[in-house]
Amino acid sequence: MSRPDLAIPPAPDAPQQRRRPTAAPLLILGLILVALNLRPPIAGFGPLLSQFQAEFQVSAATLSLLTTLPLLCWGVLAPLAPLLSRRYSNETIILFATAVIGLGSVLRVGATLPIILIGTVLVGAGIALNNVLLPSLIRRDYPTRVGPMTGLYTLAVVGGAALASGVAVPLMTALGGQWRSSVGVWIGLAVIGVLAWLPTVFGRQTHARPLRGSGPSVWQNPYALSVTLYMGFQSLVFFTWLTWLPRVLQDNGFTAAQAGLLLAFANVVQLPFTLAVPVLAARPKLLVPLAVATALVSAAGITGLLLSPLTPLPWLLMMGIGAGSTFPLALMFIAVRAQDVTQVPQLSAMAQGFGYALAASGPFIFGALHDLTGDWHVPLIFLLAMTGLVLVTGVAAGRGIREARA
């Protein structure tokens, strides 16, 4: 699930006029419905990969492009969002991006693999812009309620992923047994998101043009690398198992419906941790212990799945707890490691851009290792090694912090 920005998002450097309080209910409703669109196009494909592979007769590495391409888009296009916001309002860009997600979802039910991959790129592009701009809008319009509002946004994003992974196979069964029918349902969700966001666009105020920041360069920040790598490795671990767990489970004897339900459990268990970890991480002395503990929980889950794949539920819950904890922790590192307020959007853009580009390699390498070895042991060992890097980079990013900066 870019999962959402729980800390300090890449907002424009200059202050902008805030919308009137009377517009808040429509903004909240629109935000929730747009946020619900940010993961189903990806999470809803995982339980259907076997059907997709059977139709197109492609390798596991090629199959991983359905997740790898969106992550590449998130990495490449994350820095584009602040640039676009200098010319257009955030509300307008979010509307356009949500429409692009809908168009990409239409193409993803196409008859040929190239059309499906083009649709995948469009979905990734739309999500990339909204990943950055929705949290930025929250910070602008709710400066005194960033935590609760971002928590609401987080719940919508994670809930969308859990819903999509849980209903993918039942939808396919109920709608004629075709994977396209299940994937196509999310076109309707994108249409709802666009319609719900229209009042926000037409009711917006004119905002001041952002000014370029004059603070220290992020390239001179000694912690920028460790923060970026932590963001990248924790995203790599999450999106790799989000893509491949259903296939791993099916190859160990579980039905497609059972695998989708188990994946949904791994997503749902994240919800309380996406809210609790930022509260704990507000205490600087807990940052490194949290980085160690959450990585170890993830590692325990992967190890359990490797050694006992026929009893996967406890291991998947551990992996979900780890994923629901490491992402908000990564965003807290962005908040406290920025050298001043003007550097926050720079560090956030770097962490998302390079981090998601790194994460995009995970599903591909995992699938390629399966193609080479013919089983899932080596890919899971690879995922375990990447979790070790999550631990190392988390300790590096959190060491020596005495005071969290806003």
C-alpha cells in the first residue's frame, strides 16, 4: 500500500490560502473516496496472478511488471508533483490524477499484454501524483489536525488495499469466472472518486504561487541517504509480498480464494499500527527501538513462512504488522531528519523518488529468482535479506536523535 505520508508531506514551500471551514465536510468525503483508489488497482491483481499467467503464458518476472511499473512511476513522478503544483492547484491535479487512474484501469482489462501494461503505467502515474499531493493538501487545510486527518487518509488507503485483496477472487467467481471482471470493478471506484472530488475543485480558493525554498540543500544532509534507503527497503519488502504472497500460497495448496483472504488479513492487521506507531515515534528515544522491533517482527513472519508454509496465518499477520509499522516510521524519519522546515519537501521527494525506484526492483527480482530456481525458498530468503537491510538503515536513520522537529 506508497502508502500515505503520515508525517510531513512534500508540500509547497510558501504558505497558501486555506479553504473556508464550510468546505471541510466535502473535502473530507472527497479525500476518503480518492484515497480509496490508491491501492485496489495493485492489491486487487495479486490474488489473480495465476489466472493472468495462465492466459498470457508469461514468466514470473514478466508477471511482476504489474507491480513493478507502478512503483517505478511513483519513484520517477514523485518529484513532478511539487513542480506541477506551482502552475496548477493541488485540487485540479488530484482530479486529473484520479481520472488517469480510471483510464488506466480501463486499459488494464484490455485484450493484449501491451495494452494492459500501458494501463498499468497510467495507474501508476495517477497514484504517484496523489501519493504526494493528498497529504500536502491535508497539511495545508488542516495545519492543527495533521495527525488525525492523515490517520483518516491512511485508513482509507490501507483499507482499500485490504478490500481489494480480499474480494478479488470472490468478485471473479461472482462475475463469471473472468479475472477482467474482478479488475474492472475498480473502474467504478475511480469514477466515484472523480465525482466526489469535483465539489472540492469548484469550491477551491485561489492559492498563492509557491516560492522556491532558500534553506540548506538536501544533498548536504548527512542522513538523507539512510532515510531514503529505509523508505526504499521497507517499501520493497511490502510490495514484494503484496504481489507474490497469493501465488506462493496457491503453490502450497491453498485455493485462490483462500490466498486472497489470507492476503486481506495481512493488510487489515496493519490498520491499528499505522495509527499507533506515529504516536510512539513522536518520542525520539523510541525511534531506533521501533526500527529494530518492527524489522524483527517482519523477519520473524518471513522466516515462519519459509519454514512452515502450510500454516501461514500467524506469519502473514507478523508481516502485516511489520509493514503497517515501518512505513509511518519511515515518514517520521523524514520529519525529524530534515534540517529545517524548508528542507522537508526536498527530503520527502528524495525519499519517495529514489525509495520507490529501489522498491520497484523487489517484485521483479523475487519473480526472477522463482523462474531460476523453480521454488519459493530462494525468493523468500532474498526477502528476508532485504528485511535485514530495513533494520540496518532504520538504525542508521534514527541514531542520535534527541529532539523531533516539526
